[in-house]
Amino acid sequence: MHDYLIIGQGLAGTWLSYFLLQKNKKILLIDDAHPLAASRVSSGLMNPITGRKLVKSWRAETLFPFAKTHYRELEDLLQTRFCYDRTMVWLLSNVKELNTFWARSGEEGYDKYFKNIQNEAFHPAFKNEVGFGEISGAMFVNTPQLLSSYRQHLQKKKGLIEAKFDYNDLILNEKSVTWQGIEAKNIIFCEGHQSRFNPYFNWLPFVPAKGEFLIVEAKDLDLEKAQQIIKNKITLLPLGNDRYWVGSTYEWKELNEIPTSKARQDLLIQLDNTLQIPYKILDHQAGIRPSAKDRRPFLGLHPQYPNMGIFNGLGTKGVSLSPYFAHHFAAYLESEEVLQKEVDIRRYEMLI
Ligand SMILES: Cc1cc2nc3c(=O)[nH]c(=O)nc-3n(C[C@H](O)[C@H](O)[C@H](O)COP(=O)(O)OP(=O)(O)OC[C@H]3O[C@@H](n4cnc5c(N)ncnc54)[C@H](O)[C@@H]3O)c2cc1C
């Protein structure tokens, strides 16, 4: 019998299975390899300072070092490179933005991230700049690469089945669950935004956000060599070979993975306001971020079925949140830690 059946191999399922395996648990992942799952289209960025107000990311001091250590550990295990230290370069288009940057850089706890602020143009390829500011401590994780390497690793150990999990096939026994003749002591759902349709957890307040992005080719930028990611109203992230990830949009109503001409136009306006060198659009895609109403992860066991759990709600920050909270959840599942209240799904138990 398996200890855990895990549904979904995005970042959540990957990290949860990783930490459970470290505890010598017998696990089996079921994943349908959806090519547009959030973890497969993500820009893979861990950015310690976010938003126009340049605020430190929630629990950055704890989550970022933890994530960095464990992404490196996973690289070693899989013998594959997918995680890279990066500097964020914020292009500042007016004096107010420049002043905000200066002010924040002097604040306690922020100084270590702000490494260089200049009131001059950053690079001749960009326009409308009064200056730029550099923020250190960011990381780019090539999430499709991570997911496919880890998948192969699990498949070799017979730890993953590529299949669509149908909730109607789940049999709940007194102290275990059975799916297609496979029995496990526990089942944990990590289906990303698809958890909205999970009959056991659809009461959780999911607020998924569709995001669209472009892949463009721009020669003569050379940001890859300098290990830099550009940020203003959009993010320009080097993918290698003169290709850049450019995104992204936010849409809460039309929740599908179909690229729209409206989003394309919005992204192109931003890109034209940013770049003054020619570029070529290579691709345009969309994905859905599995966000929670209060923007905090969903961790926990079902109030009525104690051997059924969920790890979700990673929203816009799955790359930095998933290692730490998967580790915490695995420890909770094995009765080694008490679940942190802020992420415990019992905060929404009244909705069931
Ligand atoms: C455009 C975009 C850009 C983003 N950029 C960033 C970023 O730069 N940094 C960052 O931190 N976060 C980013 N995110 C968010 C990040 O991608 C998510 O937080 C994270 O990937 C969520 O991981 P997950 O494992 O919870 O869900 P998912 O990645 O959606 O994984 C769920 C998995 O479950 C599978 N599945 C679902 N239902 C079933 C079923 N019934 N049977 C079998 N398999 C099933 C799916 O195929 C998938 O493989 C971005 C998201 C988008 C859409």
C-alpha cells in the first residue's frame, strides 16, 4: 500500500512528494501533464521586492533562503541545472519612481536588496528612463525543465502515472483510499486551479487569475550574459538565444487558457513603451494562477475526511512559496509540526 497518492505534479505536487520521499514515505503521483498548467508556463521568477511600492515579498527572509537551498539540492539530485541567481533591473520612468527607490533603499531590512541606483539610462535599447535601480536576491527557475526532470526521475522509480484523475473513481475506505485498484493511506490534492472543480474542496475561496505572456526574440539586448531581468510595468526575462519572456496580464473573469487579442495588444503597448530596438513575436500563451482569496496558500486536511488533504493557493508566487510550505505540510502530515494558522484551510471551515 502507498502512504500517499498525490494528484497533480506542478510545483506543489513536486515539492510535496520530494519532502515526503525524504521521510521514506511510499508515494504515487497522478498527473495529466497539461502543457498549460501554471507551473509549465510560469516565468519562474522569485523576486524579493514587488509592486510599485517596492514592498518586500511576504516572509521573504524565511522563504527565499529556504527555496534557494532546496532548488539547488534538487538540481544536485536530478543532475540538471534549472535555477539561476538574477538581478532585477527596475527601469524608472519619472522622478517620483526614482525617489521611491531611494527612500525604500534606506529602510531597515531593505538595504541588503537595493544595490545600485542611478539617475542615468540603463541601456540604449530601452526608452523613457530617468534612471534605474538594481535589486539583488532574485532567482529564475526554469520550471518546465524542473518538472520534466523530476517527472523522469519519479517515472524511473514507478512513482508517477500519467493519467487524468477522475473524482468519481475515488473510493473512500475507512482508513485508506482506492483509485483504479491502487490503495493508499492518504490522498493529497495538488491540482492547481483545477481544484475549483474538486468536489471535496470546491468550498475553498479560490480566486484564480488568468495570465497571458509573449515570447519575443530581440537581438542586441544581451541581458542573459549580465544575468539581469528587466522590470517596469512588464517583466522582460531572458530565456537564452535572444528570446525573452514578456508578461504578464491579469484577468479574473474569462478563466480559460486561450490567448486573447486584447491581452496581446496590452502587452505590445507596454513593450513598445519599453524597447526601442526591433523584436519579433515568437509565441503568445496563457495560463491560470491558482490564487486564494487572501493570497495565502491552502494547506490542510479535509474537515470530514482526515486522510484527504490539499496543497494549493500558490497564486502568483508558487516558485518561492512551494518549497517551504511543502516541507511544512509534509512535516504536519507526519505529525512533526503544527500547521501554521495563516495557511491552514481551517480558516475557511465555516464555508463548507
Ligand atoms: C503566466 C504566469 C506566470 C507566472 N509567473 C510566476 C513567476 O514568475 N513566479 C512565481 O512564483 N509564480 C508564477 N506564476 C504562478 C505559478 O506558476 C503558480 O503559483 C504555480 O505554478 C502553481 O503550482 P501548482 O502545482 O499549485 O499548480 P499547477 O502548476 O497548475 O499544477 C497542477 C498540476 O496538476 C495537474 N492536474 C490538475 N488536475 C488534474 C487531474 N484531475 N488529474 C491529473 N492531473 C491533474 C495539472 O496538469 C498540473 O500538472 C505564474 C503563473 C502564470 C499563469
